[in-house]
Amino acid sequence: MNIFHYQELYEKWSQDAKKIASMYQTPVTSKKFRMWVYDLQVRYPQIQIRTLAYTISGNEIIEVRVGEGPVQLHLNAGMHANESICTNLLMAFISQYLFVLYCKSEDHSEFHRMFCKFTLSFVPLINPDGIDLLYDPKAIPYDLYERALQIGQNCIEVTQWKANICGVDLNNQFPAVWEKIFTLPFKVNKPAPRDFPGYAPLTENEALALYDLVYQNQFQAVLCLHTQGEEFYWGFLDYEPDLSQIQAELFEAVSGYRAVRTIESYGGFKDWFILTFQKPGFTIEVGSGINPLPLSDFEVCRKKVNEILFSYLFFYV
């Protein structure tokens, strides 16, 4: 990769990014998210909007698909309820990508040539029920809200609730050495605000939707946004290809985030993808502090995330 060419293109890419991202600096709910997606569809009718599945409360799990090129990449966010800023960040990136892709300015002609190679699959909000539970509880059906209250021991604690509305941690729902999850000291064996992996893999509609999406496509790589640590994970039990390390070094160089090959973790989406397909998979841990990160951190996080996501695409040009 020509790093000088990359820097030149990234500077051009970034010119309008802050202005475009400004509309995404408000708290996200399932309703707000659907409005954002509808707005993109109106402005860019070339994109495809697809409902992958429905949650137990009836919320849609939506995929935004852009392009018809041979290089297929997947990006997702909003898997944990108290990490909702990731949905804001990914939506800002999608909006910037579409602006550059479909802008008729001659200044963006090189981006047109680059991006025509891609088919990008975005799932920006995997856990709409969990996010509504924290930020729009009136949108939750009464019986499900009452069940969530019982799971939370009569309290919905925003800083603690990562799970979906059923008390299952969606990023522990994938068949990646799943049976070893309960050997980890922090896991729990019943529905909880966090860290309960379910009674079996793929019991939750949200996880099954991603699982099916991957099998229906030929993604060269996947990337997931989470929060906490300003680092990212790129390996799983040595099943990752050599290509993953090269990409990890690039991400680290452009963002300053720390590259971590692996941690003791099982059942994650990225873990399952690497284990099953031996292709690159990444979990990006955005920002630092206490979840949920405040939206006042949005702009600082956006700059780092944009560097990683842009380099994620540029790597395959």
C-alpha cells in the first residue's frame, strides 16, 4: 500500500466529514435509527435496505448494502446496549461514504474508481431492543419490560446493561468454542444485564441474523465496533490468516489504537468468523471511560474510527 497516496486520499475524504457527521450526534433509539436509514434511502436511492430479521419486540434488524463490486466487506455496530455510540459512529461513516461515492464532483472521481470495487454490508444496530430499554423504554412492550426489570433485579442500570432485552449478551452467542465460555470467571449462568451467553449458541434472533447474513455472502473480512480501551482484537486461536497482522499493523499506525492479537474470549462474532472462514476479522474497542460513552466524546472517537474504517477499505483497493 502506498502510504503517501493513502494520506492524500484520506485528507480529501475528511474535508466534509465533520459537517456530515453532525446529524448523528444525538442519542440513538430504534425509532431514531429508522429515521436515519430512511433519510439515507431518500438521498441515495441506489443503496439497498433490507430487514434481516425481527427481534422479540418486533424491531427490525436492518442491513444497509452499498455497491455491487467483487470485494465484499462487512461492518457492524450496536451489539451491546450500553455501547450505542458505535451506531452513531458507523452511521456517520456510512453517510460520509455515500456522499463521496455519489457526489458528482470531479474532486471525488478517484473515490468513485476505488469504491466501485466494493459491496459493503453495514448492520449499524444489532441490538435495538437493548438500546430502547436504556433510552426509550416506553417503546418496549410491557411484558418484555417487566421481564427485563426482573433480570435487572428491579433496576435497569444504564452503565451495566449490555445484553438484549432477554438478558443475553449477543457477542457471546456465536459457535466459536462456545462450550468454554462458562470457564471464564466473569460469565453468569442465567439471564443478566451482561455476560450471560445464553443456554446455547444462536438462540437469539439478533445473533442468528448475523450468522445467516455471513453464510449468504462471501465476505473477505468483517469488522465490529464496540467501546472501551482504544485497542482492537484481530486474532482467535491462531486461525487468523497472515493478512490479518498486516491489516492490524495498518490500523495501529493510522489510529494509534493498540493492536491486540487475542484475549481469552469465546463465542464472539469476530471469533466465529475467523474460526469458520480463516479470514480477517476485527473487533474495534472505541474510546475509553465508563459505558455508555457520552456523545461529547463523539468527535474525538469519530476521527480515530474513520481512520480505521477508511484504511479497512483502502487495504482492498
